[in-house]
Amino acid sequence: MTVPSANSPINRLPMRASPPLALRLRLWRNRMIASPAFRRLVARVPLLRAIGNRKANDLFRLTGGFIFSQVMLAGVRLGLYAALVDTPATTESLASHTGIPDTRLRIFLRANAALGLLVEAAPDLWVLDDAGVVLASDRGLSAMVMHHAMLYRDLAEPDQLLRGAVTATELREYWAYVRDMSGTGPKPAEVDGYSLLMRESQAMMADCILAAHDFSGVRVLLDVGGGDGAFLAAAANRYPDLALRLFDLPAVAPRANRHLESLGLSDRTWVHGGDFTRDPLPDDADCVTLVRILCDHDDSRVAAILANLHRSLRSGTTLIVAEAMDGKTEGARLSAAYFSLYFLAMGSGRCRNAQEIASLLSAAGFKKVRTVATATPLIATLVIATR
């Protein structure tokens, strides 16, 4: 197959005789923006210049995104943000802490300031900016920044990944259950890395779910694919009378038992190991959660998961699907753009919108399907249904 180069002409796609007005306006706008003469005009008119500069900055953020993300990665690896928690520090002291020469570190610190991670409060005196505070205080976010090094290696040749020429990715190796969905499942050693990552990165997700849905009327909560039990632990802390059930792969279940026991929750918890596409699930829960589960799987496997839940659960049980979903908000669109490539590299799953998830739930036999927006659609939207 001949692959066009970046500058080679592309055959025009067929277009219907009379495209709608909105499309004609968009094509006219595109022709104007593509014109150097128009862009020079924009630069001369103050109001248009402000709009043009904003658009140029947005485009540069995309162009330089990899470099900006690497600034964060280096800051996390060097312990820069952790060193500035609750205290300012000089360039000299940070150079000693990180082992980076003063002259190089100063360049790096100013790059962090330009990205809104640090503030130079006085010459060579540094303190965390808002984004830096969040990065320093949320261990899950730092863990995801570290995890991205693997994703970036998988995306080194993104066009080849899109063509399907790359299948043996690091992410596919990392998420062990993706490689063995029909067999006995991964071994305990293969789940340790991703289980810890999911536990560390669950705090914002748990807060988002618990703020959007009232669990006060729930007697028994079952988290399917619950990993180490991070979401159950957050729910238990908010609702002291809540009984907990967790279902995950046999290799994961012992980890969940140990983690929940370490939090003093073993007397409220029953952990089950099995395959959620075919093994019976505990049927004593009146609410079941799927937190960041369906997005990991293709439609056929999602259908098998939901069919098994429908077989296993009692009539009247509430099912909550919580994950990042495509949608109209900026946060939802950003999540969709990110996860679309992530799941492609992982070799399984996709970022769906709420309507697609609702259709899958209805097809499995669930009733009263509704969508619940959260305060942070970048992190999660809820789709709730009844068995």
C-alpha cells in the first residue's frame, strides 16, 4: 500500500452536491485561516490579534505537549514538587536536593513556572503554583505521570499503531488481563504493578462518584473489578454502616483482602475471585459498581460482562457504571481524545459516550437507565440502571 507523505496531495473525498450551510461556512472559514494574507490582517487588528494569539497558543500547547509532559515527568522523578510541599526553596537548595547543576536547574525551574507548576516568588526562590500543589499532593496523579513513560514509548510511531502494524505494545504487556481474557487469567506477580497504580489513582475518581451519587440507602455495595478495594474503602469511610463486597480476578482477590484488612475493614468485607464474564457474582448486594471497567473492554466482552451481571444480580439491584466518557463538555472531550489512543495502544477497549453505554445496558436487560453528570466530567460520568 502506498502511504502518502505529509506534503503529498490527497484525493478529494466525495461530497454531496449541496453541503449544508454550516459546512459551507466552516470550509470558507478554513480557507480564510489558511491564507497568510488573512493571518497578517488578524495580526494588525487588536481584537482579532487577541483571538489569533489565543488560537496560536492553543496550537502550540498541542505541538509542544510532549515536551511539557516531560517537564512534569522529570519533576516527579526528581522529587521536585514533593520537596516544595508547604515550603519555598532556593535554586541552590533544590540543586542540592535533585543533583542537577544550578544553571541547568534554573532553566528547568523556569519551564515549570511557565507551565503553571511553580512560581518564582523572589529571584531564585521557588514555591508551588496551583497545578504543582495538586501534583505534589495526589500520589495517584504522580503515579500516572510516571506511567505515561510507557505509553509514550508505545506511541513513538503513532501512524504505525493506527494502521495496526504495531501490536506488541508495552501497555498490552503491562495490563496482563488483556493478554489472557479467555484462559485462567494472569498470575499474581503480573497484577501487582497495575493494581497498585489503580489503587493510587483512585482517590479523585472515588471523590467524584461519591459526590454525584448518594449511597446512604445502600445496605451492601459490590464493586466488580474492584482491584485492591480503593473505591470500597472510600465508600466505607463515608458510610460507616455499609457492608462491602469485592469481585475481581483470582490473582487480584488476595491483594484486595490484604489491603482492606490493613485498613481495618475485613469485618465488613467479603472478597470473591473469579471471571466476571462467566462466574456467578455475589447476589446479596443492593448496589453494584463498575468503576473504570467497561472502558477497558471491546463491545463483545462488555456484553458478556453485563449479561453475567444480569444473570447474577437480584431484581431491583442498582448498577452504576462510572468512568471517563465522551461528551460535550471540554473535560469529556479531552478524556475521549486521551483514552482513545491509550486503549488503542493497550489493545482493548474504547472511550464510549453515555448513550452507547446505556444501549449496552439495555441490550443486557437492565431497566431505568439514566445518565448522571458529575462535577468533573474529565474524570467520570455515571450511567445508572436497575436490574
